[in-house]
Amino acid sequence: MKIVVTVKQVPDPNAPQALDPDNTIARDREVVLDPGDECGIEIGLQLKEAHGGEVVLVSMGPEKARDAIRKGLSMGADRGILISDPALAGADAYLTARALAAAISPESPDLVICATESYDGSTGMVPPMLAELLQVPQLTFAKHVAVADGTVTVHRQTEAGYQVVEAALPGLVTVTAGIADPRYASLKGIMAARSKEVRPLTVAELGIEQGRPTETVEGIADAEARKAGEVVEDDGSVGVEKIMAVLQAAKVL
Amino acid sequence: MAKIWVYAELSGGRPTSTTLELLTRARELGDVEAVALGPGARQAAPALGRHGAARVLVNEDPAFGEYLADPATDCLAALVPAQAPDLILFAFSADSREVAGRLAARLCTGLISNAMDVSAAGGGFVATVPYFGGAKVATYRANSRPAIVLIRPKSYEASVSGGEAEVVDVDAVIGEGSKRARIVETRTEAADRVKLEDARIVVSGGRGLGGPENFHFVQELADALGGAAGASRAIVDAGWVPYALQVGQTGKTVRPGVYIAAGISGAMQHTVGMKGSKVIVAINKDADAPILKMADLGVVGDALKILPRLIEAVKARKGS
């Protein structure tokens, strides 16, 4: 079974974020493999362990994003593909999906695994667009994934519980962050990752037209911030007293 | 006049609350049509009309309810060229965003996702999107026709306009190959409690609770106040509590009268889902936690020490 996992390098979610002058998310600071993608890689590796085959990581980003792929390779993925081209800087979801589709399509994977949404952009639009461009079904918000007899079955998280959804392969699955604890890379894994292939690809090699951006940023402003109110240091009683006063003022007691 | 479409989400023959919110906004932007697909669509039409849809395009093919995304995409992709809407509004919800994403890719257009408002400007449409937990707001212009915008739940307050919708039957146009991601079974896990998104009081817990064994303090306080318990993404991802409790970008958006955040630092992921609350109370050990900068009352202290005393105090007051 051939599995493709899409991965993205994002600003460290635990560090403060900022924008570059061109209004794209600043990536000059601490960057990490998107924690959601680590879960996708984990599921890919578990499926490979159960069914055999290969796990290929596909990413789009600056040359530095090679580190994110390398981390996934040290977890145990087999090889990587990095789409890196200045023409793709600031790409919108549609262009991103087209670039990923062009890189993934020749691989003819049985299963594509994506995180539900990235930690930084959080639009959640690349997976459905990618599924459409690859002409495969999408099984989304999976908190459980199983493959048997050419069929993929997921437990799709819903507001009230979950749905059991199945489709014949090939297909695309989006996984929730809670689906599995990603494994740590072993020392052996880190050593092995060094010799694994990471193939670079450019827009020209993918043969995609860049096209006109489907949306343009007209401006970015500071939101009307909520004003900070009173801050008190709890001394064993003042915290509760103050909270009780707020609850009473709000007429909820 | 611009033609505005609202993709109606249905639940048991009724439009979801977000659908009604979108219609309320849509009627300020032009001539409104709702597209209602699947069983119960016809039954939902009067409510859609009352909230502003002049026409409801209806098809009740059961495949819309049995399969994810593909059938609805096929139907919309066939309708769009024929009917030429200027703007299609979708809820930023699990079901709708999948249809919107596929549709945009099939129509070779883009979309604006995770928006909190959409308006007409310069002969087209612009939408505002929150960033960094809503600290920043980006304004995007949609360059394609139709413009497709996904709007976060609770961005508008739904209201009725008292209209009556004309019901228009449309063809389903579902490709045979599109019946593929099949919903085999639906299971409910939800607890029999106050619904999080409707609660007047929400008490949420985060990492600062120390471990899953302490989450009961959050639930007890919520119960004592007649409210609902919520959670940060961090503790949902860690498996302490089910996803149904998650407040934030990936979870629910809430606007209660009082929101109490216990042991939540205030990451963007979380705050975007609760910053519309009327009154915010935050309890956090870290005096630098971002949540304290947006709270009406911030208490610097240990949630595990404060919550039990607060529960006692609330119970004592309610009992008196």
C-alpha cells in the first residue's frame, strides 16, 4: 500500500506569532513540523506496519521546510518530496492544492493522509480541494482509520459523536490531532533519515500555471481588542470573592 | 441586484442555526436563494423563507445524506453555471467546508475560509478573517465569480424577515462515481446536559488543571451555575475530554453571558472561539498568560485551589 502524507512546516504554535511586511505569516522564527501532521505521519506508519508498503511525505514550502520532512523521515517515513519555488510564496489554498496534486498524482497513492487543518493558516481548505483535484473521495475528521480489503473506514468526529464512513481506495483521509500519539524518532531513525531521499520539485517541473490569486489581501488591521479588566493576585480568598461579585453583577447567580 | 446563495445545512428537516445566521446577513447583500439538498429539504423551506430566502432550490435525493461532500458538489457545480450566483455563503462547519472546498476546486475558483463577516464593496465582495486568535483581522477581496465565502458560526444574530420562499425543484445531477464516501452508521456520544453553544454560562478548563482527573471541578462548577463545560484544544488533543467540549477555532464558537477559563493560557486557537463572550473571567497561575489581557476579571492563582472554593461558594449562594 502506498501512502502519501502531506506535511507542513509552521511557526512553533507555542511561540508568539507575527506577520512579515508582505502580510504573510512570519517564518523567520522557530519553525516546527505541524503537530497535526505528526499525527498523520503516525497513522501512515501504523497502516504501513499493518499492510506493508511505503510512506511518502509531500510538503510545499521554503527550502527550510526540508527539516520538517526530515523529522517525519526520522519517525520512519520512507522518502520525501519538497515543492519549493519562490513563485509559490504566499500561495492561496487553491494554488497550494494544485501544486500538491501535481506532485502527488504521479505517485498514484492508495491513500493520502492530511491533517484536518494546519496550525497556522487554519482554513482547512487544502484537503477537500486536493481530494477534488486527485478525483478521490474524502473521509474527514477521522479519529480512527482502518484499511481492509481495499476499503478505508474512518470514525468521523461530529458535534454529537461520530459517523462510520467508508470508501473504496484510493481515497483521502483527514485526521484529527487526537487520533494517535506520534512516536518519537529513535536515534537509529534519525541516522537513517539522513540517507533517505528528499526530492525537490519546482513549479516548472510540476507543469502548473500559477494563475491569478483567487483572493487578495486588501488590508490587515488590529482587531478591536477586548480591554483587559481587573487582574487580582489570589491570596486564598480574594479570587473567589471577586469572581462571585462578577457572577452576581452578570445576574447568573 | 446581486444574487446571493446560502448553502443550507439541515438537521432533521430544520435548517441549522448557522444557516439562519447566514441568511440574515445575505438579505442585506442582495436577492437571496437558499440551496437545500437532502431529505427534509422541502420541510426546511418555510424557515429558510422566514429568514430571508426568496427562493429555495430543493432536491431530496437521499444520496445527499448518505455520502460525504461529492453528491452536493456535483449538484452545486451543475447549478452554478446555469443560475450564476454572485456569492455563495457556506457555514464554516465540518460538512459545509468540505463541499465548499471541492466546489471551489471544481469551478477553478478560490474561496475565503474562516471569515467572520462578508460585505459588498467595489462591485464585488470582501470578507474579514481573524488571525492570531482574532488579534488581527485581514480583509480579503474575492477575485472570482461566484465568490465563495465560509462564515464562522455565531458571526451574526439570526432574525426573521417574515418572507415566504418560493420552492424550486432542481435536478440532483449526482455522478455515479460520486457515491463513494458512504456514511454507514451514525453514533451519538453527547451527554444529556446543557448544550455548550447555547449555554448562558460556560466554564472551560485547560492544561492548568494538571490532569484529566481534575476536570470534574470544571464540570461541577458548570453544573452548579446551570451552564456547560468546555475545554481547550490542548486537553482535547491530549485525550482528557471528548472533542464535543472543545471551544475554539477547531471546536465550537460560544458567546455566553459569562465565560470562565480555568487554567487556559489563551492561545489563538482558543480565544477565537470565545472572545465574543459578554464577560470573561480567567484563572491562571501565569501572570503573563494572554488570556488575562482579554479578561474582564483575571485571577492570578491556581485553578485547582480556586475552583473547589468557588464551587462551594456558588452552591452556598444557590442554596440560600
